[in-house]
Amino acid sequence: MKWRSLEEAATQEIRSLREIYSERQKLIEQYVPEEIRAVHRRAIEELRTSGIVDRTLKQGDQAPAFELPNQNGELIKSSELLRQGPLVIVFFRGRWCPFCVGQMEAMNAIYPDIQRAGASFVAISPQTVHQSYLMADQHHLVFPLLSDAGNEMAGGFGLSYEIPEYQTAIYQRAFVNLPHINGNPEWKLPIPATYVVDRTGNIRYVNANPDYTDRPEPHDLLELFPQLFS
């Protein structure tokens, strides 16, 4: 199954992320057997009931500082980004996830607007630097893709979880080899999350959701900026 990029799928207007996700859900329903989709729904529901969202960092908390390599192996420091202005941080699962790809392409489209607002943007995943390089190259991403080895930073935000064995088996059958992709033997991922942090490191906005098919609209983030940083 080929996941179309925003460029390939574009008509005269850039569609909302919700529309893009709806299209991908329909493709999944068409090509992925129901018993496999049921496994992923079960994993999402178990994450919900585990209380993981209650354990994530919230609005008003201090965001942990980070120093992580980007897709070119260059170290990116949160302290340097915050000296320039607010910071948008998105945690995503990896380049193998079609919903992550859609989100990254949508964020890429508004990246110039984020910069014009005086803010910075980074996307963090557990995948290796090489995998991030491949993702940036394939999808023409121009913002930093940071590699969070071992999900340490995701853990600091309360987002990291261990994939259940029954779901691991599904990923292995689909050739999603996370130990290879992430360069780590553990089968762990972050739940997708978006944070907006002010210059003092204070979290001003958060959206963390165990359902990886439901993420905030990029343009909605832009509309928050006047309220958060006026």
C-alpha cells in the first residue's frame, strides 16, 4: 500500500489533517483485515484505560531540557531554541506509521508560518538518525527530526509505553522491525503528543492521545499563538 504525500494528494487547496486521516482510514479498512484492525483498537483502548494520559506532563509543568541529534547528526539543544522564542514539540512514532507521515507533511506545510511567528518547531521520535534522514529526504521535510534513543525524552514527558506482545506480533508480520528502526532492542513507542512551550520552558499547551489516528490540526496551533504569547 502506498501512502500518498500531501503534494501528490493535493488539489487546489491543502486539505485538513482530519480529511487526510479519514482517507487513510478508508484505505486501511479496504486493505487491512478486520482481525488486525481489532488488535490495534484493543491496544489503543488498553492504553486509554492504563491512565497514561494522566501521567503525561500537563499545561503549567516545566518541559525537560533536551539535547538530541537531528536527521543530519547535528545536536539540537532546547535551551538554544528557547532563547529564540516559543517552541512547538511533536512526539511521533516513526516513518513507518502513515498517520505520522501525514502529520509531519502537514506540519511541514505550516513550518514557515511557525517561524514567522517567532517560534521554533522540532519533531521527536525514537527512530535512528539514519531513519530520520530517510524520512526527511523522502517527504521533503525541512524542520529538525530529532532522534530520542531509547525513548528517554518521551519517558521524561510521560509518553513512553511498552507495546503489548500481541501487537508486537502484528508489527513483525507487517515487517515493522522496531528494534532495527529504533536501534534499540526494546519494543517501546511514545503516544503521539504536541506541546507548545514558552521561552521559560513552561508548557502552555498540550495534546497527548493514545489514539495515533487523532492528532491536532496544524493550523489550530497557529491560531493559539496570539492567545499564548500576546
